[in-house]
Amino acid sequence: MFKTIDEIIEASEAGTLTFPFVQKLRTGGYDGKGVAVIHSRNDFKYLLKGASIIEDLIEIQTEISVIVARSKKGEIKCFPVVEMEFNEEVNLVEKLICPSSLDEKIIQQANNIATQIISSFNLCGLLAVEMFVDKNNMVWLNEIAPRPHNSGHHTIESVITSQYEQLLRAIFNFPLGSTQLKMPAVMINLLGEPGYEGHVKYEGLTEVMAIEGVKIHLYGKKKTMPFRKMGHVTVLATSIEEAKKNASIVKQKLKVKSW
């Protein structure tokens, strides 16, 4: 635990803190904000002001997420594990892939972790549990969010019960719905293009709507700015390979710019 940047630098110089490490602000972090990756003293300029914690930087194979639901009577169901790909510049999720290609043992471990956490909190509703899988196939807990989550938006079309319907079933103590995957899916976050800020303009919208299995969700935000979340696109297909291929076309053609 550190209160200031100076404390972090002093610990590094004293040898009690070694490179590389990750700084996370204790409050106010979201969507990659409040996180700094420090590889050497040259990166001290990226340290964030405010009380923070320091963690070792691990070699990550992939980041995954499990959305788990729990009703008042204690019924629990997990949605299929998803893999996420990030924009390294701003630490935002750019692409989500479901189903995961990870080994079944890792998937089961992730589901067990999510189930244990929501049970421990005695939580009624939804909990998004984000985890890292390292190069040695170890699963590490990253963060949790007690609400419908960006990593579950694809469930609107790709799962028998969407995360939103499941939330209502849980809080009204109805039987939880099936979390069986209907079709493989890739979800893309629509982010504001770098260099554009102002009244939003979508380029390529008509072109990508013509692709089979493409479902576009715009959030109704009137103004865009670089990397602002403006919507998402879920791409459904009979195979995950086809979904990835069509998602790449969508990502190439659909752009969020400004007038």
C-alpha cells in the first residue's frame, strides 16, 4: 500500500520494490483508467497520483471474464467464459470472443472462482469476474463488478438468456435461465477514433449491416472523443473462425468519427 508517488519511488530505490510492476489506484479506476505499468525508472513519469497498491507484473496468456448470476434462494449459474483482447494504448477491451478456446480445466477453474466469490458475498444479482490466465495456465483474479457488464453484452443475441434477463430473474427470485450458447460470437467495442472529437458520425454503418450475423448497438451518445465507448457490435456465425473473420471486416469498415 502506498499513499504517494514519492513513497513508490523511495521503495524502488531502496530495493523493496522491483521492476516490472503494476500500480493501481485504490479508488476511481475503471476501463483501464487508474492503472500504470512500470517497467523501469524511465516509466516513473507514468506513475499516478493518489493512494495505490502495487502488484507484480505477470506474463499474461489471455484475459478472461465470467459473468455469474445468483438468485435470492441461492441458485447460481455461470455464463460461458469469454476471452478478451485489449487496446494496449488505453487498456480498453476491443474484442471479446465466445466460446473460449482455453482448456476445459482452466474454464472450470474460472467458473469455480466466480461461483465462490458470488457465494462469499451472498450477492443477489450479477457479478462480472475478470481474470488473467498466465503463461503457466494459472488463473489470477483481476477485478469484479456487481452489475451487467461489457463482457456480457454479446449474450443479448448469442445466449439463450441474456445477462439483462438473468439479472431480473435473479432479483425477483425466479428460476435462473439457461446460459447455453446459441451461436459462437465475437463482440467489438465501438470506440471513438483518435483525432476526432465533437458531434458523432458513423462511417461504414450501412456496409457492415449487410454482413450476415452482425448486430449493431449504438448507445445514443451525441458526442464522441478518442477511445470513448460509443456502442458495440456482436458478430454471430456458425463457427468462431467465421465470426472472427467477419468481426475483422466490421472493425476495418465501421468507424466512429465526428462532423
